[in-house]
Amino acid sequence: MSKKYNIFISYRRQGGSEAALHLHYLLTEDGYTVSFDLDSLGEGKFAPELLSRIDNCTDFIIILNKDAFNRTIDSKYPKENDWLRIELGQAIKEKKHIIPIYLDGYEIPDKESLPEDIRAINEYHGLRHSTEYFDHFYKRVKSFLTSVPNKTKAQ
């Protein structure tokens, strides 16, 4: 049985890993249980565990950099290898509370350019990532969450 996570963070390794890792660290320090693939997905079957974590989380944060949907839009790229799309599609299908985080350079793509299974991403209110005003940005991220932190860690 999969561990229960408050938050799942989805991102492209190239261009989104630094922001994802930073958010993972801060949210964990504030008492949230955060699924982050680099530190907690080790053994067993990758795909079922990943999808189970999405199914069982409360909040789904997706980090979107300027190239986030390049693979998704490229018809030659195999859908089964596009984990950002798979994760987002699962979150939309399971009606998760989705919080897009827009990194510098990200522009919301034309709805018609995205595959139908993830087009709804354009309907979610997101947050612009800010390094200059990071404290304010992070407070806003936490205000968007529906998860409640573990009280013993958040002290």
C-alpha cells in the first residue's frame, strides 16, 4: 500500500527540478507530506506507485517552465514516455486540487495545441514563481493548498 501524501509535485527535470526541489524542501519543513520522485521513489514498479500517489494526494502542484509542454505537443514523442502529461492527466481525471506554478518564460499555450486529456490545465488559476519576492510567493502557494500540515512537524 502506498504511503499517504498531502501533496504531489510534478515537473520536468530539465528546467523545473530546482523549483520543485525547493518547494519540496520548504513544504516538508512546514509539516506537509510531499511526494517527490527523486527522494522517495526507489524500488518496485514505477508507474503504478506514481499513479497511486497522485490518486491518494490532496493537492497536485505542477511546475511549468517554458518548455514544459514541448514533448506533449510533439506528435512524434511517445505519449507513454511523457510523464508530465501522464501525471497531469491522472490529476485531472481524479479531480485533484491542481496548482500550476509558472516559472520565468512560461506562456500559457493555446488550448487547442494541448492534447484533450490535459487541456483543462488552462482553466486552473496558477501562481507566477518569483525569486525576488519568494517569501510572498511561498505564502501564496501555502494559501492555495487544501492540505493540512502534520502539526508535530509544523511547530
